[in-house]
Amino acid sequence: MQIFKSVFISGVAFALGCAASLVQAQTSITIATVNNDDMVRMQALSANFTEANPDIDLNWVTLEENVLRQRVTTDIATGSGRFDVVTIGTYEVPIWADRGWLVPLHDMPAGYDVDDILPAIRAGLSLGGTLYAAPFYGESSFTMYRTDLFEKAGLQMPAEPTWDFIRKAAAAITDKGNEVYGICLRGKPGWGENMALLTAMANSYGARWFDENWQPQFDSRAWATTLNDYLQLLNDYGPPDAAVNGYNENLALFQDGKCGIWIDATVAASAITNSGQSKVADRVGFALAPDKGFGKRSNWLWAWSLAISTGSQKQEAAKKFVAWATSREYTELIADREGWANVPPGTRASLYRNPAYLDAAPFAEMTLASIQAADPKNPTVEKVPYTGIQFVAIPEFQSIGTAVGQRFAKSLDGSISSEEALANAQWVTGKVIERARFLQE
């Protein structure tokens, strides 16, 4: 009888152990994210989440920016639920939330403190006052430059540079024989790649995508000046094959000491000042994004954020992960492992009151000033019927932005003239808007 009891108890214990193992592995969520440094770092540290949540397994799909946008958009629009957590930006969130594609984040865990999120960032990720995506990092854009090259050329970067000064400085510090290029700018086609830079730049030049009657404006003098100045900067002072360089490619060039000036996302600052990643970490300065004297700077507003698809069958587990990855606790984990300068920036007001961060990050105050100066409700010199700075906040922008970006990239690589690129941009934008109006009637 005693032997029977022992066997029975052992059998029950074994069964319970198997059941416990099954419970622990019962939920697997798939996360689609972009291959930026901060996102790759998040994946590397995600073991801290699974240790605290052994019943949740994480499956990662890490993609280049343009590919990520395509795959996530298809998955979300069809409701297939392949991705539980998606990495999306300020452009997609209100549009997708309005279509019912995103799970509202109105019941985040206690202590998450939604009110700590910077107002400009939170507003861009909300619809009707409800948060639909949690910001992993927020950004504007600003001017990054090599202080040693400026000193050698006898130049001093103003805190508020103009595009005219940027051209003058780029010419002075270019040394192509030694692979030092005066300026690096996004050339890779895509609505979130070259068109992010060019649209923000065009705003500062007095250009618009549309007038108040939704008529495309690529036939304007302001757009012609914008594009021609951009082409001249890169052709005369930029790296070879600039038309294939996006954010990541220019980041690598700057870290390798091959860019004198780089106007791009503020989030890049920690990577180019990290001595373990950048050859010029101790020779970097920061200034606001340039203007053209019309009252608008070419700085944008963006947040790479984590959202949950309504097609997901694992929404509770997904929400736990989103809360962890965008929490103050995660910020402290990064600070502990890699230093305060490398924490995800631009999301929480408390970070910019933290003396440890301000001491470690020489770019912190300029980043915050750039974010606060961005005005997506009034992005242009003349009035427009849309919001958004480096994008137009309408569903059709993803397709027309990419189409226009492809034409502008062709003008950069010399395949077509700037006049042809602008004429094509005018035509394709007009056709898409005309079709959208027809479908709405």
C-alpha cells in the first residue's frame, strides 16, 4: 500500500510539473520591430521580461524600416494577427486607431504613469484623448557636426543655423580625398526615409505638399529651390551613392568619421557620442535643425512606439510586454547596463529632470528643445489643410510619399532631372488625391 501511495504521489507530482511547464509556455507573442540600435538593444535585454513573466515567450521579427512598414501595414489592415505587438510611428497611430485596428491602452498597469509622457509625444499617439501606442523613444531632428573639422576650418556652428550657413560649412570641411564628406542627408527612397528629411526641409523653405484646396504644390518655386539645394548639397559635398543612404547608413558613416554635418533624428545622438561605437565620440556638437529665414525650422516630430493589433489573440500578454518596454523601470535597466546616455530618449518628462541623465547626455537639452519646438498642427509657412511635419497625416500619404521619394532618389542618382522629378511628383500626388476624393463621394 505504501509503495502504491509513493507511486501515486510521484505520478501526481510529475503530472503537475508537466502542467506547470505547459502553463509557463502557453503564450507566445510575436513582436515586429525596426532594426534601429535602440530596438536591437531592447531585444537583447528582453530576457529580463521573460524571467519575470515565464508564461510569456517572445518571438522577434526585426526588419529594415521600409520593409517593416510594408509588412506591418499589410498584417494590420487584413487583421491576420501575425504580429501581436507592432512598432509603428506617429503617422500611423491616429489613422489606424480611427479604423479600429489598434487596442486602446487606457488601462496600463499601476505605476506606469501615462501623464509623465511628454505632451507633444502623447498627443501624437492618441485619438480622442485615448492612448493607442506607447512611445519607446521620441525624437525630433537636429544638426550634428564634427567640432574638430569646424575648428580646423575656422568656423563656429550657430545654435540656430540656416541652410545657407550649412552649405558654406559643408563646402569648407569637405575633404573627399580623405573620405571626409561635408554633409550626410537621407537619400534612400521612402516616405519615412528621404521624404522625412525633404518634407521637413521643404517646410523651412516655405513649400507645402498641398494648398488649402488640396491642390499639390510641387510645381512651386519653393519646392524647386528645396530640391535643387538638397541635390547640390549631396552632389557637391556628400558621400558617393547618397541615393542608397538612409538613417542607418548615414549613422554608420558619421560614426566612422566620414560625415562633417548630419541633419537627422535626435535619437542618433547617443550612438555617435558612444565611444564604444563611434570613432568621433569626443568631437561631436549639436545645434537646432536649419531654417531658411521664413520662421520654420526643418525639425520634425516622431515617436517609434509599440502598439497592439486588434487581430492579436494574445492581447493581455502583449500589453504586459508593451508596458515593460516603455516603462521607467526599463529606462533604469538600460542606465544600469549601458549608462544613462544610452537610455531611450524623448518620451518622459521625468527623464529631462534627472540630473544623472542631464550630466551624461550632452545632447539632452537640445533634443528636448527640438521636440518642444515642433508644431505638427502648423507645420508650414503658409496655411495647409493637414497636420504633420515630415508627413501629411492622411491615409494616402504612405503611397504618395513613397512614390515621390522614389522620383527624388532618381534625381539624386542622376537618372532624371529635378524638373522631371517634381513634375512627376505633381502628377502622381494629384492623381492619388483625385481618386481618394472620388471614393469618398
